[in-house]
Amino acid sequence: MNYVVITGASAGIGEEFAKQLANEGHHLILVARRKERLDALARQLFDKYQVKVEVIVEDLIEPGACERVANHIADKGWQLEGLVNNAGFGELGMFDQVNLQRQLNMLQLNVACVIDLSHRLIPSLKQTYLAQNKPSFIINVGSTSAFQGGPNMSVYFATKAFLLSFSEAIHEELKDKGIDVCVLCPGATATEFADVAAMNDTKLFKAGAMSAEDVVKSALDNRKKAIVIPGFSNKLMIWAGKLSPRSINRKVAHFWVGSGQ
């Protein structure tokens, strides 16, 4: 029996990945810090799709959390066929005004945890391919913010730029090893993210947001691609940015994530 690991699975894009992957027939390992939500989601997915759903309660910001997750999977003998690195958060505000520890936690969750878990779990993904000739996959949840600097969200934009570069690199490294690596780069998406990041009043979210359902469907339909940008307007924005100087792109980004007041 093979499983897909999903981090940040208790809400938003992570929860939607769980639903759509369960609908595809995948058994799941859900990782997040909110036990009640994970347990409720696990029951719902089992009842509806008859897939096996395991729950690991961890706050991935905490020291050693990724190691504990990987060790728990190994101790249980759960073989993997997929990994969705979804856990992450953002924070609106000027760099020198946002709490330093908050920003360091963002680096831990958005960047270090992706590296840590991926490195620890890739051997299991490779083994599935070697034993069963069945391709495995990694989906890293990035953002359209990866393509330019982001005044007023400097650290968040930088973490997603790292994730884009990292994902493209290991896509090339692992594509002949039976693992498809994809970075999903959505724009504004209707989830809890905007509440946590205090972004509901920004022009970006006031202009409208894609549904998590559409974002995840785009990722799963195109999981063999290195980069997935869901939505025509997001694709247009990225391509326009490629034709514009970076000095213009960062001003545009500042406009969209500035206060809506």
C-alpha cells in the first residue's frame, strides 16, 4: 500500500489536495498541527472514498518536527508514492516592522521544512518506482510571488523564489529516477492564507481569487510539468513580467500587496 504525504493538510489548498487525491484513489498521510481538523477530514475522506488516511500531528515550525514525521512514516513501514509540500504562511508588512521571529518561522516552514522532508522522503519515492515501476511525484506549493521581489512581503516572496528555483533543479535531477517534481504557482486563492497574512484588504485579494478546487485540479492535471501556473490571468501576469524590467515588476507587486485603504 502506497501513500501520499500532504503537509498543511488541515485547511485550504492542503485540504483540497487531500480531497482530490482521495478521489483519485490515493491513500494519504495528513500532516498538520490541528488534530481535530485532521481527524475530521480523515473520517470524511474514508467514508466518501474508502481510502486509508493516516494522521500525523506536528507543528512543522518546531525543531525536529520534520525528522519526527519521517521517522514515524519509516517506523510504520508506510511506502510513499507522493509528497505535497503545502505547509507555509505569509505576513504583510515592512521587513523592519514585522516581528523577526515570525519571519524566521516563515523561513523554517516555507523553505527549510520543504528541504528537510523532501530529502528524508525521496528514498521512499524512489523505492516505489524501482519496486513497482510506478512513477512517484512531489508537488511544492509555491506562488506567483516567486517571479519578482515583493515590497511589503519581502521574506514571503523570497521564500517562494527559493522554492521555484529549488523545484526546477530537482525536477531535472529526479525526472529519470521515476519522480516527477512540480512547483505549483497560484496567485490569490480563496483560503485561510489571506486571513493569516492580513491580506484581505489588499488590492490583490479584493480583485478576486481563484478557488482552491481549481488551483489543485490544475496542479494534479499537470503534475509532470516543472512549473504549473493556474489561471489565465496569472499566466498573463507572469509572461508580462518577463518582458518588463525588474524595477517595474517590484513596483507592480508593491501596488497589489499594498493596503486597499
